[in-house]
Amino acid sequence: MKAEIITIGTEILLGHTVDTNSAWLGKSLSEVGVEVQRVTSISDNADAIIKTLDEILPSTNWVIITGGLGPTKDDITKKVLVKYFNDELIYRPEIFEHIKDLFSRMGRVPNLLNKEQAYFPKKAKVFPNKRGTAQCMLWEYNEVKYISLPGVPFEMEGIVEDYILPRMIKEQDHFIENRYFLVQGIPESDLALKLTNWEAALTETFSLAYLPSPGLVKLRLTCRGRIEDSDSLFKELDSQSIQIREILGKDIFTESLRSLEYVISDLFKKSGQTLATAESFTGGNIAAKITSVPGSSEFFKGSVVAYSNEIKIKELGVDDNEIILNGPVSEIVALQMANGIKSKYEVDWSISTTGYAGPIGGQGVTAGTVWLAIVGPDVSWVKKFSMGSNRERTISKSCLVIFNQLRLLIDK
Amino acid sequence: MKAEIITIGTEILLGHTVDTNSAWLGKSLSEVGVEVQRVTSISDNADAIIKTLDEILPSTNWVIITGGLGPTKDDITKKVLVKYFNDELIYRPEIFEHIKDLFSRMGRVPNLLNKEQAYFPKKAKVFPNKRGTAQCMLWEYNEVKYISLPGVPFEMEGIVEDYILPRMIKEQDHFIENRYFLVQGIPESDLALKLTNWEAALTETFSLAYLPSPGLVKLRLTCRGRIEDSDSLFKELDSQSIQIREILGKDIFTESLRSLEYVISDLFKKSGQTLATAESFTGGNIAAKITSVPGSSEFFKGSVVAYSNEIKIKELGVDDNEIILNGPVSEIVALQMANGIKSKYEVDWSISTTGYAGPIGGQGVTAGTVWLAIVGPDVSWVKKFSMGSNRERTISKSCLVIFNQLRLLIDK
């Protein structure tokens, strides 16, 4: 089965909203074997909406429309769709009850604009939105299903998970199966060379994609086929996966789509060991990533964000003479920070970072120069990197590098 | 002038990459008065690429194509475009020199796949990519300009800023001017009611959009017109902006597109005061956001991420009896954390957070229950919120709420 996505919202074309809905839908639909063929983003404009609906691909079974269902004047999706499907709006008291109920839980009362959201198209099926006031509409027309969803991600996701995905699963005859191999610290072209021979021998049923992002490459091995052939194809997929593992070995940090912090979190939970961090230029990002994983309190005790030299000295026991001698961005300061937090917070492992994230450097050191350190039960690691002058990139790449290094040190 | 964007990459349709490029392009192009009419995302598939090129909108002047220019086998954009424009690839030694130079700066040597990137279409104009190996191509065909850019954001942005935007500016006769008013903590429908009368009186040249995200609403007032009318239209835009300011007052935290952490950063830099944070469930996110602003070291001294009770007691001076009596998620613990970090780090202002971010609660407290506190020179503020069980949302909303409260307390 094939789908296309239409996202409606001038804010997307103006770049004030990043279209994360399409990515979420693409991932969720492909997991149930529905292929998203195209995503089209257009403005809140009736002509643009109608033209896009007129030009859906002939192979499309599902059209997923997001956005433009809010209570305000600039939201016109419902009105346009009602006209397009030659439908009419009728007042549905049960929807208004739901809206009132939702508001009362937030201690609020719906206003006139919210009441208008209880008018619903007569021919459409309603999928309730438990998390918001705009209800989901489904029309069936020329054997294509058109679904209109609210643009608020949290609300859209709830409806798709509760109603749309289960319905799609029921209607399948083909499957798409993806396997992932995530690698940190090896450039895309180097990976491609390692895999050249193996890749050349792949049959047409399989395809490999390289999905690079700063510091990371995701490899995606895809298998497509008919559900009736799935047994033999899954076996071949398993054997191809074994070959990738043999070629890349420990470079693969996960075969799920989980981030490195999840991988690390699992390692710590398994080992029963504890972790603390001392961060300078990463400013709390390492702690924030670790604590983004539910249950991280089992092993993560906390962090000192030592943004000033004063805090490095006072709270982490860094020697002020070393700062004078070597500067705050130096091997010795990185090691002293890691050792300082390790003994202060009484943990098994500690991480530290010190550097100039950019856009400018300092004290004769160029922007993007960083020292990263890890101290463990009977190992310590410290290394200098040049990450370039982009602040955000230097911080996010440093998090990846240090998490991957921590994985390799723990997982010995 | 009008543009459309075509993003090529199966990873986008599968949702493994969020299409941030289109958002960045949308913003950059609208700033120079070029309207993005449509964004189409398709897979790395020759038929899909050709069909999309065949169906560009008649009013389009610029077609911006991103992605599919990498060195690996799954990247086919260049090959397809060369065929589409009836062009041919020729080897350009100067491009290979550039690639070699780029690699040597990273201490690497290009491989065979990288050498292939030095083959360039004969009829296309080259815009050099200073940051990567895939060069940008421009074809002019039936008075439409087609530009093919690499998908790596950092590389794409560099080329657009250096070459594409300056060229677009030269060719303008219409303008689009946007003004923004960002509000925290007021629901979209409440804002809409406050603005109803003013909005109803707007002429067709102006339009207002509500761009909500969790905890925030961006209001965008847009004015479109011919460059020759710009003087009078800009005057009217100014007067409309004054009216919005009169209606919303202090609720507007900025009229730029800057985030609250930038607004706060400015307030601190102006006042010469200092800040530190003590974070429990936000796990370093508040510090990370503050330090995402260049120059934050001028006022931000650091943070203690106290993820365990032990650290709250030992490092922040929280009374262990209060934890036993009230639990760690309580008014008194939040206040003691804020006061503790304030005296320990010797700062003028401090922020603290304690709560259950979700997905589960603890000790009889439901997930999403949080206490936020701020202590300043002669003021303290502490408040309980129920943010729901979504971990990420609870953390990000808490950051917004506390930053906005800090702004209101400082800016008195």
C-alpha cells in the first residue's frame, strides 16, 4: 500500500515550523509496511489545496493531510475539504461536549471559536482527538482514503497511533522490512569502501542506504516483497545482516534506531555502575541527553556545569596554577575536571569537557578546539579534537564522540 | 518571484531525516522576498524526480533541489538531472583539487568514490561548495532556474548564502515583509479573541498567522506588495505593529525570531548580573539552552544537575528532613535548591527545577508534576505545574515557563 502526505501551513513554507510531522508519519507508516511516496507542503490557500488533491499519484491508496484545522481565521483546511468532497458541516453536540471536557481539565472554558470546531462534515468518519479540539476526518473517494489530521504533533500522533495505523495493518499484502546499523566516527565514503564488495552482490530485493548526519552514519538495509514470500526473505535478510556485522564489527553501536545515550543507559543499567559529568563548553548538553532517557536516575547521579574557571577550581578541584599555565582548554584541566567530579559525586565513571565551542576561540586557542575526558574504575582517556567554529555542531559532535568512546571503554 | 523546493532522499520519506533544509530555505528565501509556493519531498528514484520536474508550477521562477549528491551508490540526483537537461558529465580537475584540499585539511585522502564527484555537467554553472565535496549546479531552462544543492545542511546553507541569495536579491520587483510577536503561556484561541477586532479591520495587503508550538505562540503579521509601494506599506505595517503591542503589552517577549534564552541573555548582559541553575528533572536542559547563546559565559556561572536526592542534600544544602516530609518534588525542596545554588555559586539570580518528567511519577505524585523556582536579589518565586506525562514535552515546556517568568521578574 502506498501513501502520500500533504502538509498544509504557510508557516512551513516560510520555514517557521520544521515539518517534523511528515518524518514521524513516514517512520510510522513504513513500520506497518505502507510506503510514503511523496510529501507535498503547501500554504493555507484554497487553490493550492485543491490543486494538490487533484494531482495525487495514481498509485496512492491513502492521502494523509495535516494542518490547518485550528480555531483561528487562517486555518481553512476543513472548509476546503468539505467543498472538495461536496459535503456539508453539521453541529455535533458530542464533539462540543468533548471540547468542554478537555478545557475543564485545564481549568478553562471554550470560547466561540472553539465552539465552531464542533461543526463536522456529514459524509466523513470522525476519529476522535483525545488530546485536542480539532477532530480527525476520513473521507473515502474513488477507492482512495483521505484523512485530515490536526497539525499539532502531539495530537496528530495520538490519532494516528490509536486509529489510522491499526486500520492500515488490516489492509496489507506487501511488506517493507528495514534493518539499521548505526556507526559513529567513520566517514560515509570510508564505510562505502568497506562495504563495496558486499553491496555489489546484493539482489534487487535488497537495497542499502547511507544516511549521514554530523558525526554519525545510519546504514539502512531494506527488503521489499510480498507477504507470502516473507519467510524466505526474512532468512536472507538475517544472513545479510550477519555479513554487515562481520565487516563492521564494534563500529556498529546499535542496530535499533536508538541514540547513543540509550545504548549507554542500557550498559550502565546492566552493570550497576554509576556516572556523573563535569561540563564546560557542552553546558549541560551531556547531562540533558543522558537524562532524556527514562530511568536514567538509576545510574546518573548528576553534573556540575562549570562554565567559569572559578567554578572549575572551587567545585571540581581544578588546580588554578594549571589553568594559568595551560589555559582552561587543556589536557590537564579536562582530566582534573573528570577526576574531580568522580570523587566528589562518588561514581564509577565520569565524563568531562572543556573547549571553545565557537563562534570564537580564546587565549590563543581556535574555535572548535575541545578536550574530552573519561575516567573509569581502572582506565582514563583524554583526547583533543578540532570541531570547527559552528557552536551547535561542536557541542553535538562532542556529545556523540564522548558517548561512543564511553561505550567502547565500558563494553570491553 | 516564486520558488519551489524539491527535496530528494528516501530517508526523508521514511522519516529518518527530518527535512530541516526546506525550513531553512523557506526562511532565507522569504527574507529576500522570494515566496516558496510548494515543497515536494520524493525518494531517490529517477521516475519520481523526472515527474516532479515535469510538474513544477507555471508561476515558479526558481526550482531548488536538495539532496542525492553524495558519493555513494544510492545518490542519483546528478545523473538524473544531467539526463533531464540533455547534458553530459566532464571531468573537472579544479574540482578534484578542491576535494583533495578539503580532505587534506581533515588529514584524509579522497578515495575513488570522491574522485567521481569531480565529474560535472557541461551546460551547468558551478557554485563552489567550500564546505564539502558535492558541488552546486545551476541550469537555466525555459526561463526557470534549476539549482541542485547537496543535502547536508551545513554545506547547502553555505552555498545558498554565498551565491544563491545574492543572485535572487538582484532580480526582485515584489516584496514580502514579516513582523513577529512571540508570546509565551497564552493559548492560541485566547490570543485570537484578544485580537479579533483588530484582525477584522486589516486590509487585504496584510495577513496575520498564529503559529503555535507547545507553550509558545508566534504571531506573524505579513505585508505583501510591489517594491514601488513599499514606503507607504512599511508605514502602515509600523502602525499595525504598534496596535498589536498595545493589545498584548508585556505578553510579547520578543519581536524577533529569537528564543527566550536569547532574550534572557540580553537582559543579563545589560544588567551585569549573574545566574546559576540547580536542575533536577530538567537534567541540564536549562543550562544547555542558556549556554547555546554565544557569550553566555559573561553572566552564566554554571549549574548543578542534582539528579539524586543525595546530591541535592550534599551539594545544594537541601534539608533531608524536608525530603522525607514533603518528598523531593515539593515547594520547599525547589526553594532550598534555588537558594542553595545561589549562595554556593555566589550569583544574583538562580533557577531551580524539581519534578517527575514522566512517563511515570513517583511517591504518590503523578507524572508531569513539577515545581519551578527563581530566587533573585529581593524576590523569590515558586510555582507548581501539571505538564502531562510526556517526558520531552514536560522538560521543554518547563524551560519556556521558567525563562518567561525570569524575564518578567528581571524586566521590572
